[in-house]
Amino acid sequence: MPIRIDLNVLDQIEDKYGTKEKFEQELMGWRFKRGEDGRFERTEDGGIAVEYVKPSLKALIFILPRMINEGLKAEAYDTGKEYEPVEADYIIAACEMDRGYLYQVILDELRRCESVKKDMPGKGNKKSRSR
């Protein structure tokens, strides 16, 4: 199935997580470490300390159907076929990929989305294709 993260998907991410960066933190399983007083803990060089936690299955379940349906929509538009969305429950149930691999695919697509926005308009960028 084709996948795609574009402005529509980014808008949904921001609605749920506030920012794309907070979504990525959940997806990758890290967050800024806080002390008992609620303040961020600092590293020896003054940066904010990071703690690693289990990557969020909820973030994966949130994004996977959205990016697949957006990919199907783009594919339908490109080919002139009718767009037929796939139910989220079916996508999740049918997914048999390793979770670590899926996290990487999603992060790669987020990076691709960022690089496309930086390209010059009118160049006919065709980077959004089936993965």
C-alpha cells in the first residue's frame, strides 16, 4: 500500500499531539527528563537531559491508517481512479510488519515530507510514491 505524510496528515498530528516534534518524541520513545520539582533536568554541558521510554504503540496506531489512506488518495488522484479509503481497524489488523521497521518507515516519511516542502515550487517533485 502506498504511504504519504503531507499537510493533511501533519494537520491531524498537530490536532492530536500539538506539534510534529511531540508526535515524533512519542513515536521514537523519548522525552525530556524532569526532576521532582517538575523542571527539566540538565546535562553536564547544560543541555536538557533526555530519557528513553518504550516507543508509543498509540502513536503508531494513530498515524498508520492516516498515512496509508493519504497515500491511497494521492495514488487515486495521480491515476484518475476513484479513492476508496480503508478502515483503520482493517489496516491495523492486517499489518504484519515488525514494529521497529514501521517506526523507521514513518520517521523516513516524515523526513521526506519535510524535504519536499523545502523544494522549489514548480519543479514537479515526484518524491511521494509507494514505499
